[in-house]
Amino acid sequence: MVKGTLLHLLCALLFLNVCGVQAQNETISKKEKLLVSIEKQIAAEEPESAQLLLDKAVALKSSDNDLFAIDLNYYQAKIFILNEDDEKALALLLDGYSKLEHLKPTGFDVKYAEAIGRIFGRAKNYTKSLKYFNEGVNYSLKSSDSVYISSLYLNIGSIYQNLKQMDSAEIHYKKVLEYHPKSLTSEETLATVYVNLIGVSISKGDFVLAEEYGNKSIELHEKRKDTLKLAGALANMGSLNMYTQNLESSKEYYIKTLDLLTDRADLKSREINVIALDNLSQVFYLQEDYKTGYDYLFESVEYSQKLMDENLSNKITEIEAKYNVEQKEKDAKIEKQKRKIAEILLYVFGGITLILLVIIWLFVRANRFKKQKANLELLQEKMKKDRELEIIQNEAQIKILNATLDGKEAERRHIAEILHDNVSTLLSSANMHLYAVKTELKSDAPDEVSKIEMIISEASGKIRDLSHKLISSVLLKFGLATATEDLCEKYSNSQLVFNCDSKGIRRYNQSFEIKIHNINEELINNILKHSNANMASIDLAEVNNKLKIQIIDNGVGFDVDRVVYKDGLGLSQIKARIKMMRGSFEIKSYHNTGTQVNMEIPIPD
């Protein structure tokens, strides 16, 4: 009897144990499936879907499972990166990375190191970026993970290339080629390496090798059937051949690029199209086929303008659609009220025949009063709609104006970058080669060499001056305070002295600094052109997270209302610009006394 009872108890315990193990296995399987799904959504750049799945996974997290918590930590950081919140992502990654040191090696050591390195790389903190990438290499070498080894060496090579250390960059790119798994279905990493090696080879003056790498990149993109990247690779080859004066080959590559993108309407394809058309026009100019060159240049400008017009048209259409919906709702409401009033009137007039003449007279009088009131309400409603329409139109005009100004600023910055990073570099390279020729020939060098050297030097100076006119290099390097002081010093002369007080002004968001600098420069130009002043001052101060600017001159003054509302001197554009920045703008001007401009703009985070 006792043996039978013990046997039953033992069977029950075994059954409960099996059920517990099975439930635990089911939980683990569910966790793994969720992690796989999260990774797929992140790879597809769907942060919202990934976040929903991650929230489900967090509900399954237990306090004793550190590895699963670190997995979730990593994927949350990746979602933050997709949402362009590197600061939150870095905090999570550093926390998880420190916890990994106390656990046995996992595949996440490498993932954490690579993700942290990329964030520091985007922040241009290359020292820390290289530190984490190299730690990731060490982890991946221990586990012989060729995919991550090649990926990390590619990142390290890119950092060295950004630092202009081309020999180090080339060494690490060649390590990518050495470790890259041959069976890997996606060969995007290899294609990227070959594209980067083009730049390394050009910097070393080995254009033959650069073309070889370019052809390999094209071959891989053709194999992968990646039309967009293939077009980019062809455009790069066109630029390389134009640089080496192989103009016919350059022309062929650019035409292939345009043919490849003929039926594509996405934004990136159209941007490549604009660049290819512009560069193709340069090729024809170099071949002295000026008509064809002008045709391609005109097409490039027209295409570029079309892109800008489309973006602007989409915004205007969106505003118009929203207004139309609101207008229809208001019209329907008014129509409903009219029908209701008509029904009431019908019932009222039906009962009028039963009422005495005196009551009829009183009712007619009352009804007349009601109609007058209704008309007054309708008139008030119409006036209200007119005011709302005027506000919407003004806001739309302000947005269009600011979009135009933003586009001009972006275009000026883009042109300045091209002049500084590309044209100036090419002229410097040409000057170095000319110096090498002059050194080689020594006294046998013809006079033309010195003349060419002078021409190149003069061209470099003009390019540099033009670049600085388009966008202030002092502003980009040293910030708003220094750039403002530079403006005052530059424009001061024997007839007009500018004083500047910008103490305590720190560095701000670059876009914010550029907008403020452009506003200050426009107002200074107005003083120079119109004020006839001999003294002026610019004061900048930061108060309660707002930038306060005061510009004063002792000139002849002007009629503020006439100038501002007739769009003169650029003041209406400045006023619209500051309004979009949620700031205030005030001008006080008195005849033969001077002008005072006060601005107060919130500082963006």
C-alpha cells in the first residue's frame, strides 16, 4: 500500500517536472522568435513595428536572465539609431557593453563594439571610434566570424580615409578582401570596399588601379542587380575618367548612368541624374563642344529646379487639401443650419393663420428681427472665414519664402563644399605636380611653368574667396560669436566703425548659426548701403535660452512702415525668417537720429 502511494507520488513529480521544462522551452522558443522578428524589422528600417515587438519581448524578460536583457538592450539602441537619437542609443550601448565584460563571450560583444564605434564615427570622435572597432575585431577574430571581421575592417578603413591616412586605410581595406566570406550571398561590403579603394588609389596617383577597382565595383553591382548603386558607381567612373582627361570614356559612363536611371522616379535617382547631367556638360565643354555642353547644363539646371518645384508643390497641395476639407465641413454645417431654420419657419407660418392680427403683426416683427440677427451672424461668419483665409495665405507665403531661403542656403553650402573640397583640392594637386616638374627640370624649366604656377595660385585664391563669400569659413570653424566679430572688423573703415560685443556666446546648432549670421550680414549690408552712419554696433547675448541681438547705427534713419511692408532692403524676408524660428523682430528708426533693430530668437536644443 505504502509502495503504491510512493510510486504515484513519484510519477506526479516527474510529470510536473516535464511540464515545467516544456513550458520553459516554449518560453525560450517564443523569445528567440521575437528577437528574430525584431532584427528583421530593424533591417527593414521599420522602427515602430520593431518597438512593438520589443515591448512584447520585454514582458517575457526574467530577472535572472542577463543575456536576454542585454539582447533587448542592444535592439532598443538600434531602434533609437533608426529614429536618429544617437545620444539615447549610446547610453544604452555603453551600459550593455560594460555588463558584457562580466559574462562569458557572446556574439553581442562584436555587435555592441561595432554599433558604439559607428556612433562615435558619426560624431567625428575618430579616436574612440577606432578603439571600439579594434575591440570588435579582437572579439570576431576569436570566434572566426568572417562577416564581422570584414565589416569592422571596412569601418576602420573608412575612419582612416576620413583622417586622410590613406596607407592605413588601404591596409584595412585589403584585410576586408582577405577575410570577406566567399559564400556570402550579399556582396555589398565588397562593392563598398572597391568604391573606397578608388579614392585611396586616386590620392596615391595610381589612376589605373583606381579604374580597376571601379570596374570591380560595377561588376558586383551588376551581379547584385542594384540599379541605384550601379548608377552611382558608373558616375564615379565618369568622374575618374574626366579627371584623367579620358573624356570619351567619361562621356560613355555618364550616358550609361543616365540610361540606367531613365525610368526611375525616386529622389536619390533623380539627384544622381542631376549630377551626371552637370558633369556631362563639363565633359563637352572640355571637348570644346560648347553647344552640347550648354544643352546638358541647361537640362541639369532644369531638372534641379524641377526637383525643388516638386517639393514646394507637394507642400502647397497639402496645405490646400487641408483647407478644402475644413471649408467643406463649414459649408455643410451652414447648410444644415439653413435647413433647420427653414423647417422652423414652415411650422411657424403654419400656425400664424390661427392667431389674431395683432399677434400676427407682433410675430412678423419678431421674425424680421430674427432674420436681421441671422444675417448679422452670417456676415460675422463670412468675415471670420476671410480672416482665417488671410492667415492661411500669409502662413503659406512665409513657409514658401523660408523654403526658398533654406534651399538657397543649402545650395550655397553645397557649392562652397564642392569648391573647397573638390576644386581647391584639384588645384592644390595640380600645383604639387607642377612643383615636382619644376624641381625635376630645375634651371631647364621654361618660363611657362612659372606662369602656370602663378595662374593656378591665382585660381586657388579666387576659388577660396568665392567659397568664403558663399558661406563663411570662420562661422563653420569658430562659431557665431567669432564670425560676427569678423564681420565687424571686415566692414569697418575710416568712414564707418562697427563695434561688436559677443562675450558669453557659445557654439550652437550649425544650421541655426548660419541663419543668424545671414540675418546679421543682411542688416549690416543695409547699414553700409543706406544709413550714411559713421558708428554702428552689434550686441549678442544669451538670456533664458534665447539669443538676443541688438544692432544700432547713428545714420539718417528711414520710414519703417513704408520699407517693411513694401518688401524693401530684405527686411520682410528677415521678418518671415525670424517668425518661422518662433522669434521676435522689432525696428525703431528716427529721422537723422539712427536705427535700432532688436531680435530675440529661441535657441534650438
